[in-house]
Amino acid sequence: MANTTDLIHPRWVRITHWVNAVAVVIMAMSGWRIYNASPFFPFAPPGQITLGGWLGGAIQWHFAAMWLLVGNGLLYLACNIISGRLWRKFFPWSPRAFLADVLAALKGKLAHADLSHYNMVQRAAYLFVMVDLVLLVLTGLVLWKSVQFPLLRELLGGYEVARREHFLAMAALVAFFVVHIVMVALVPRTLLAMIRGR
Amino acid sequence: MFKKPSRQPLANGDLLLKDALKDMGRHLDQPMRRAFLQRTLSLGGLSMLSGCGIVEESDVENALMKISRFNDKAQAFLFDPNRLAPTYPDSMITHPFPFNAYYGEDEIREVEEEGYRLEVTGLVADKRAWTLAELRAMPQTDQVTRHICVEGWSAIGKWGGVPFASFLRRVGADLSAKYVGFKCADDYYTSIDMPTALHPQTLLTLTYDGQPLPPRYGFPMKLRMPTKLGYKNPKHIQAIFVTNNYPGGYWEDQGYNWFGGS
């Protein structure tokens, strides 16, 4: 392996990123099929973009990919914390700098010269998606095993509230996903960096 | 297996796809349903993988089935035999409590009390059949708990009857056996694990909201378990058997998770 100091993304970041991407896509598409069995908002995702074919198949996918999502997510968080990368890359955090970067982004003037450095908008977005995924797992645990996790169930407002939270956290994740893909399309070098590491 | 004249032609694939779950029980007989489910599983689930020839469809289905068996074990591990499902005040009961089955409301079975006998077989000391009067003579209890459907919705109801653990002890069931299976008057069948069968809230249910169980909720009896999803709670029970051989279930044989815990 070449000089690792040149790496923008170490290997473990790239591997967990792509495993997470696969898990999230499976979870979202199978989750839509499960939601469609009993929608609680006045809309439902079209069946063609869901995974599993029927409720039973979708549940099989969902409860298989959950192990991938959780196992990979824990590995990512552990590496992130132990290596100190979490603090180096996503902190410090300044609301003023965040607003300045949002304004710059809206004007199309936010620079991406150094891919190893995350601007405040990126830091906010990536931290948000980490928290959102944790929330998805916790609300998911309440839906899967509402009797066995009473404390979590009550903290999250009960089974029916957790259903809505799970859905809204999914919607936030999909929104992140869309923006993420658009940004990669605008700055394609970031895709190469996430594959090759530099 | 259960057959009824279909009200819509089988060729109407789109409609069937739409209501895959409930309607298939009504419109297709068992072998056709199996074939249909396998086809839709591949259409919806695997076309993006198998269509490119990356993996065999059946391999993916087998892998998913294996993970589902693993999930049975994970749930058995998470299941705490002493942890109670939350109970609610009567004021929170859902009115009307929803009807749900693999068939429509127009096909609800009417079981006559006269002549009804509950069969008890398998690994039990006393294989004598039970009348409803004998079951009603046993100590009764009731509970207001949340019924959670595999489809996601939930509803709160009030069920009364005999704690299943006392019934199993009364008939001298082998409590170290793995499974308790159920055969029902509506041709439904399912099975549960012994720890759940012995859970204090698992109820051989004879009443709903203080009244004899109406046909729509499973007269003469259903097994009510607030620790399991709705499809694990059989209605119109005719026979109970204790066994170490995996008995499967109506939906479970088609791909629903067997443990189905909550």
C-alpha cells in the first residue's frame, strides 16, 4: 500500500461507507413495501420501487439487512471514535461558520479544493446522517420488539409514535441521500476518493 | 387446503399484486399461491440481481430463509419469559377492533358450540377432548393489551380466558417440548415456542370485551399473545398439540418469520 498519509479516506471508511450504502438501499426499499401494507400517511411509494415482492419477502429483506446495517454501523462508529477521526473531521463546530458555509453553498461558491477537509455544511450533514441512522435503528428496535425493550419504547413515545418516527427518520435519510448524490454529481472527484481512497 | 370460488378471474394479475396479502388467500388455491409468491418475490426482490445473472434467485431466497431462521433464534434469546407487555385502561380500547384474517369478512367461520370439542394431542398426559363449559369452569383472567399486526398497524383490545400455562399444566403437557401447534376451523394453522406458551399473558381466550368471543374474533376460542404479532394468534382453534417436530404455520410456510415475536 502507498503512503497512507496521502489517503483522503482510509480503507475502513471506504469499506464501511459502501457496505452502509448497500444496507441502506435494501432497508429503505424493503421498508417502503412494509409501509405499503398499512400506510398511515395519505401516500404510498409505488410498488415497482420497493423490494421483496410482497410483505413477507420485504420483511425477510428488512430483517436480514438490519444485521448488516447495525454490524457495519457499529464497526464504523468504533473505528471513528478509536482513531480520533470523528473529532478531527467533524469538529470543531461553529454555528456562525455553518451559516457562512450555507450561504457560500447557496451562491455556488463553497470551495472543494481539499477533499480531506470537510466544510461546516458537510460536517453538519454527515453528523446528521449518523444521528439519523442511530435513530432509525432505535425506533426500528421498538417496532421489532416493542415488548422486549420497554424503556426504549416509552422514551420514544410508544409503538405507534415510534412507527411515525421511524418513517420520518427514513424520509430524512432519503433526503440526505438525494442531496449526497447531487453533490457527488457536481464534484465527481469525491466519488473517486471514496473508491480509491485519494 | 382451503378453497373458495374466486370472485375475480385469476388472470387479473395487477389486482392480485396490489392486495397480495389478504386477497391471495381468497383467490388462489395453495399450489398456485406458492408459485405466485415465488414469482412476485423474484419480480420485486431479485430482478435487479438475478436479472443480471449475478446470483441465482433460489440462492437468494434460501439465504433469506436461513437468516429468518437465525432471526427466530435471536428472538428466542431476546424473549424474556417474565417481561410483561404493557396493559391499558378500558378507555383506550380500539372501537371497533379491526377484523383481520387471510380471508374476507364475508367468509368468517361460524362454529357451533353444540358438539364442539377441543382436541388435545401430542406430548400430553391427558388427551381427553374439552367442551367449552369445562374451559369456562377453569379460573379465568382478562387483559387489555395491544395487538400488533405484521402489516404495522396496532389496536388495543380486551381479551379474557384461561391462562394457557395453567391449561398446559392441567393436561400434563411436556413443558420441555419445543412447540405447541394449533389447527383451526378456518383451516388456519400455526405453532409457537414453549417459553411463549408459558408466558403469563398468553391466554386461551374465550371472551372479547366481557362477551363470549364473537365469530369475527375467533369463536369458540383463540390464543391471545401480546408478545407476538397478530398472525401468531390463531382463531377458531379446534386442536392443540405439543410436539418436538417443527409444525410450521399457514403464513410461516410462505415466508413470514416463524417466531413473530414482539
